[in-house]
Amino acid sequence: MSKRCPDCGFMNEDSRIYCSSCGELLDPELRLIQSLERQKSAPSKAQPARQEAAPEPPASRKTGGEEEYVHQRMAREQKSSPVPWIILGLIAAAAVIALIVLS
């Protein structure tokens, strides 16, 4: 069984994640997740619009290197700030100290 691209109609192998012809996602669940991420990152009307560069489509999509794309995306996501983890650690330490003092 092969996968038909919802955008261009090209028949792809079952193992493909992206269309060999146009580079679009083939899995409907991944397409839904991607559209939800776009909606979440879109500026709301209540907040002033921020000037953000649109994410460039990975070059590996056209060549069939889905694994490389996943690694690039994971590398971008791992560059988040350590501040939330520091705050969480301080809260946990305060909770442990409070339990010890109140016992």
C-alpha cells in the first residue's frame, strides 16, 4: 500500500514521511500537529505582532533525509533557557526544607 500526497496527489512509498514530489507531510496526524504549532506560534490580536523570521523548510525534505530534519529540529528545541529548571529546582528545595522544618 502506498501513501498519496494530499497536496499534489503523488503516490509515495509507505515508509515516506514527506512527499517525494512536493515535500509536504504525508501523515495526517503529523500534519495536524504541524498546523497546531503554526497556530500556537502565530501572534494573537491582543499582543503586538513580533517580527519573527519564518522557519525555513529543511533542505533535506526534498532529498528524503527525514532523519536529518528530525535531528535539526531537536537541536533547535534543545536551545531553550535553563531558567524554568532553575526555578523548579528552587521550589523543590524550598518544599523539602519546609517539610524538614515542619516535621
